[in-house]
Amino acid sequence: MSTEPTKKPDPIPPKCPHCKQEMPMLGLFAYQIDPLIIPILMCPWCHVLLHMPTSAVAPTQSPLWKPS
């Protein structure tokens, strides 16, 4: 039985499906349409949108958002 802790492997950064470069970080950009804030993820190298929510619903339980 070994007393040394097992070393976890370093995480492998994902590759952009568009430019095929490794992405050690993701760009985060937010659109604001009236009271809605829609976060968008993009590649930091080629600036292609990787994820954009398709259905934005107004937050009804948030204390910061109040319907007009």
C-alpha cells in the first residue's frame, strides 16, 4: 500500500470546433435586451459564438427584476 497521494492529471483544454485551437479560457460576452441579460460564450481566438441560449425567459423570482 502506497502512502503517497495519487496525482490527478492536468485538465486538457477543449478545442474550438471552428478554428481547432486549444481554448485555455472562454470569452464571455453579454447582450442586454431591456431587462434580460443573455450570456454568450465565444472562442478567444476566432471570436466565433460557441453557445447562445435559444430561449430567454424573464426572471420572475429575481429581487432585482421587476416587470414594468
